Amino acid sequence: MADAETNLIEGLSEHSQSYWQKAWQRFRRHPFARWAGSFLIILYLLALFADFVAPYPEAKSFRKLQFVEPTKVYYTADGHLSRPYVCKVVRTRNKHTFKLEFKQDCSAHYPIYFIVHGYPYKFLGFIPMDLHLLGGPWLVEEKAQLFLWGTDDFGRDLFSRIWFGARISLTIGILASLVALIIGVIMGAVSGFYAGQKTHLVRGVFHLPTREEWRLSGGAALLRLVSGSELARGFGEARRERQLPLFLLGLLVQYALWGGGIYILWITMQGYMQVSKGLEHVIAQGIFMLLMLYMIWQLLFGRVQIDADDLVMRSTEVLAAIPSLFLLIILSGILAKYDISSSMRFMLVLIILSFVGWGGLARTVRSLVLQLREMDYAQAARALGAKDFRVLFRHIIPGALGYLIVVVSLTIPGYILAESGLSFLGLGIQEPSSSWGLLLSKAQQGGISALRDRQWLFIPGLFIFASILAYNYLGDALRDALDPRAEH
């Protein structure tokens, strides 16, 4: 009997695996996913160490060496193997076509060394360094140049700028996805958890007595109107009914709507008053004042209830109706009037992409929460007195964690492509900073002839394609691995 129990325990310890262990085993069955994950890790490491990998600084330019083709690296000298070296690039003008041409002068050889001193930079933004992956003393002295992937229209090394641009293109996908994930999870969780429960779309500061209250209490109702606060009363009710997050969300949405409405009305009134005259001016002024008084009345004494689910879902539908491309074009026109740094423009692009993209995620999270809130463990937690916040984010959201990981992995390439498209159109990252979309836009300057004469300008497009394909492979593998039903 004892031997049987020992064998049973040993068997359980050998074969019992957690959910994440089984998910890792299922993920390892996808060879393309492993390659995609390794490729993305390499890309992010190269972007992180871009200052070390790149021979030149991001803004270093050679104005007389525009659109130079990739530098040829030689491995033999006098018929024997030698250290890799390059030749000097010389600019000449063709006497027949009068076009500028670039030729190599191999009268002197310039050997390529690895882990050498070069242009100074600050690693991670604060550590002074000057080590580079490859180069040589001749590179800093500008006796010759090392353009592994050619140069752009300003004579800047494309190889160096691709790795600097990877920081923007790869980082913005993760950051925008995380911001959209946080907003979408919070809004979707609140929508699904409180579906069917009323919240105040409009809640005034003071409580306005009803006819029944006025008839029964008379002067006491008037005293309550003056001294009682509807906000304090609602706060107390929300605490007792364990709906404090819903109460605060309602207040936030309410004051955002009222503030925006009053501001728009005030700006419209000022503009219309300047162009109207006579009776039309007086009538318009009266209408605007009535609308303003109505908004103020609602702000003080209004009381309108709506289902929390309807409130959030209608908000997502409003966002979905906004054409994001035209919104970004308008924003770009506004930002063009101001001197905004590239880092600030980067943050604005990130915020806009996140703001526009959280609606679809919120709808999906809502459907998951609607299902998970009816599970026995969630109902048991509420019956034991757990607060809504704990039930929601301790018991329900973890049940959707596997799906959320898959969503993020599939959302990141969408944001990478969106940023690349915006930078390609001139709405995203601007010079002298770089991103893959901005670098790819250089290829359109030569028109159709760029396909024949400047093929190296399309290299950033290959990185966009490869990174998006890798994320899609990774997302598909994660979807299969995190599905508990996919045991085989």
C-alpha cells in the first residue's frame, strides 16, 4: 500500500504541470514562432545598442555624397586573403551625361576593425562612450567612408539610421499597445462588470427635491436643496453598494462632456457674435445665453441615469466613427505652426494611436467579463464580501490574461505599420530623427527610377515587412499555446 502511494505521488510530481508550463510546451511546437521570437529579440537588441552598432551618429551627413550606393567590402589583396577593407569614394561628373557619379579610389586600402573607438556618444542617454562595432581611425578622420547600405538624400549612412529608426518604429508599437491595452481593459471591464446597472450620466452638485418630497417635507426640502450635496450623497451610496469605480467613472465622463460642451458653445458664440448684426445679433445672443443657462442648470441640479454598459459602448462607437487618418492630418496641420521637438511629436503620435485604437479591445474585454463574472469563483468572492475592484482585477481579469497577451502581440504590428505610414506621409516623426517609415519615404523622391538606380533605399521597407511578419507568426503561436483546449 505504501509503495502504491509512493508511486502515485512520484507520478503526480512528474507529470502534473501548470497552465504556463503546458503553454510553453505548445509554443515550442511552432518552429516559425521560435524563429520569429529570436528575430524580434535580435532587432530590439540592435535598436537598444544602435549607438554601438552604427558606425556614424544619427545626424552625421556628407553633403557631397548623396545617394551613394553601398560601399563594397574587399577581402583579398594581391590575390591573397586579407583583413576586410574599403576604398575611398570619389565624386565625379560624367562628361557625356553631366550626371554626378561615385567611383572607388583603391589606391589606398582602409582596413575595417571590430570593437574600435569612434564617434563619441552616450549609451542609454547618460553613459559617455566611444566604442563602435566596426570602423577604424580613418573613419573618424574622414579619409574614407563606410556606407554598408548606402546613403540617403543628405548623405547620411542608411545602415546607421536604420538602427536608430528601429528605436522609434519598434518602441512605438509596444508603448501604443500597452496604453491602448490599459484603457481598453479598464473601460471594457467596467462596462462588462456593471452591465445592467444604472449610473448617473448627469449628476448635479445639489439635490433638487421631487414633487413628492416637496409635498411631504415642505421647507425641509428647501433646506436640503441649499445645504445637501448630491455628490456627497452619491459618493456614500456608491460606497455602500460597492460601486465606487462606476461612480468615479461617471463623474469623469460627465465633467469631460460638460466642459467640452461649454467650451465649444462659448467659442461658437464668440465667432457668431463677431459676424452678426442688428436683430439677428440679439436673437442669437438670447439663444446662446439660454443654452448656457441650461448647461449650468444641468451641472448644478441635473439628474439623468444610464446603463454603464451603454455609456462605454456608445463612447467606443463614437470613437470608431472618427476617421483616424483625417484626424491625424488635421493634427499635423495644427502642429506645423509650432516648433515641436521630435520627442514631443513621438508622444503625440503615441497618444493619438492609443486613443483611437482602444475601442475594439474594450468591446472584446467586455464580452469576456460578461462571461467570467458569472463563474462560481467570481460569485463566491462577491458573496464573501470582496470589493468590486478586487473581484474584477484579482479574479476576473486574470482569467482573460492569455487572451490579452495574444491581443497585444497581434496589435503591435498594426501600430508599427500605422506609425510607418504616418511618417511616410509626413505626419509622424520628422527630421533629423529617423524611423523606418520616414527612411522609406526617401525612396519616393526618385520616382520609378529609384527601383533601378537606388534600390538600397527600400531596405527600411524590408525591415517593416519582416518585423510585422514576425509579430504575426508570434501572435498566432501564442494564440494556439494559450488556448487550454489545444492539448494536441
